[in-house]
Amino acid sequence: MQNILARLPLSVIPNPTPVVPEQAKGLLTVLNWASGIGLVLGVLGVIIVGIGMVIQLRRGEGGESIGKLGWVLAGCIIITGASGIVRAFV
């Protein structure tokens, strides 16, 4: 397979550039804003959980916040994954 590709001139191999239709620009703007706001809120959530962990550690209950941190990080993963999946289809 590599031999075939090595013998082809570069002008034969297509390299399409993605073109966003005019109708989808508004949708992409909304998606960009939604993913940006979601990620900012996710970072804020991690900071809040971290502050809660410090306070609970002082009281001797430090391990109970790990579940909350897991949920916040899972939410961040869903937000970033969803925007990538939708952008692939648009």
C-alpha cells in the first residue's frame, strides 16, 4: 500500500477543505458559545469542589468530595465530546 501511495503524484491525492454552509454559521456560533460557557462553568465547578475538599479535609471528611469531583470532570468530558461530535456532522 505504501508503494502505491509513494508513486502517486501529489496532485492526484485529493485534499478537500471543509466549507461551512452559510445557513450553519449561526448554529456554529451558538455551539461555540455553549461549549465555551460550559467549559468555563466546568473549571469553576472544579475550583468549587477543590475549596470544598479543603474545608472538609479540615473537618476530617476529605474523601467525600471525590465523587463530586468525578461528576464535574465527567460533565466536562461530555461537554467537550458533544461539541466535537456535533461539529463533525455540521
